[in-house]
Amino acid sequence: MTNKLPVWRSALFVPVNVTRFVEKAHTRGADAIILDLEDSVPLADKASARSVARAAAATVAANGPDVLVRINQPLRHAVRDLEACICPQVGTVVVPKVTGPEHIRFIDEVITELEVEQNMPVGHTRLVAYIETPQALAQVVEIAASSSRLVGMSLGAEDFSSAVGMIPTSEGLFFANQQVVFAAKSAGILPLGFVGSVVEYSDLDAFRQTIRQARQLGFRGAFGIHPNQIRIMNEEFVATDEEVAQARGIIEADLLAQKEGRGAFEYEGKMVDAPVVARARETLQIYEMVASRNLSKKD
């Protein structure tokens, strides 16, 4: 993980055309708000939703959270969405139903044209790719590396399950989610999500276990559709105090071992070598990035 990547333990979907939700979005505690032009907006309301996208982005941005916009597929809708939403307040575009690397490259090209037209720095707008079909999953490594704008990738559990004709259970979705994590990590971008359906949020204890498992699998944040999911994501997608203390202890012990010319050493009854030290460093880096973000939001 690098410092250029955002800190998104939690991102909350909000329909861009529902004013009361947009105005309250910043109070939900999410690191990011995803203004939705896709599933939560009926086809008949797409045009009117686009007309308020920039104003909604300005409202959310003024109150602190990062602003993302989820656009539509097919491409004729996507282009209209991009023309309506690309502005300094929108930091990231979420691309649903990605068909392959050429899809991401097309979106990248359109965004570049719009940034130039608006005298914005080229590259300002980042991308998150949603993998929602078996065809896209088969190209997940290529998709993850398809654009320098890409900062994250997620599996769309509901659409993916529908596409392959299965119920969105954790057993059925486990392999696909692992593939997304591996591809994202190989490309140096954020794996986002969890193993399960995003619509299952009523049992918060079960949801906490799902998010806890997601961090163990390598996910670095997730998207939610209900405010009750946000606090759990924020708490679980960061190391505990005990984990932080252990990571610091491992790093200190590693420095001592290096001075003594040892590549492996014992720490708290376990053998530690380079991969364990690397994991400890990443744990601390993520913890410090989250702490820095929280501090900056208070200022």
C-alpha cells in the first residue's frame, strides 16, 4: 500500500437525487460518500439526477468526506454521467459492470478530455472498478492494471451472483473475492469489499464478523448501503490497539536482529522472518494513515 491511495474504511452509497440524504450524508461517519447515478436512480429520473450531481458533490465535499460518483453502464449513459459530474469536488468515479480493460481505458480517455475542458489537472479524477460478471472476473488482473487512475476494485456481489445464476452466499462468493484481492494487490490498488451480500445489514453482529473476515483476507475497506454498516467498517478495517502494539514490537525486534546479523528471530514464542515483518509494517502504515485522516478531519 502506498501513500497515494485513499483511506476508505467505509463508503456509503447515497442516491444523488434525494436531497435529504445528500444533506445528511456527512453526518454518517463514512470516510467517503458515493453519490449514486446508477441502481438507486430509476431510468426515468437519470437526466434530472445528472442535473444535480455537481451541486450534490459540492454539498458533500464541503462537509469533509471524499466524494465518489457511481456512473451507469451502458456507455452512452456513462458518457452523459461523466459530462455531468466531472468537477473539482468529485475525486473518484466508480465504474460498474466493467467489461474489460478497454472499458476502463475508454472511461479514462473521456475523463481526460473533460478535465482538460474544465482546466482541471489531468489525473485529478480517480477510478474504482466494479467486477460484476464472470467475463470481467476472467480479466481481473488486466483490469486492475489498465489505468493509472485506478485506485480500487470491488466485486459487485449481487450482480455477479445473478450473472452466474447463484445465490450470493459467502461460500459461493469466496473465490471471486479472493481473485479481486489478489489482482488489486498485484496492481498496487485497494481491494474493497467483503465476502457476502451488501444488502444483508440487519444482523449487525454477523456483519461485524463479515467485515472482520474481510480485513483478514486483505480487504482495506468496503462499500455500504445503510448508515448502520459504517461504524462497524470504521472499527474493523483498522488494527486493534493490541495488533498495533504487536506490530511495533516486531519491527523493533527486527531492527535489533538486523544489527546482530539475523534474518529470522523469535518474538512472543513465534518465529518471525521477512514476510511477517512486512505485514507488521503494513499494519502500522494503515493505522497511521487512518489516524492522520481522522486528525485532519477534526482540524
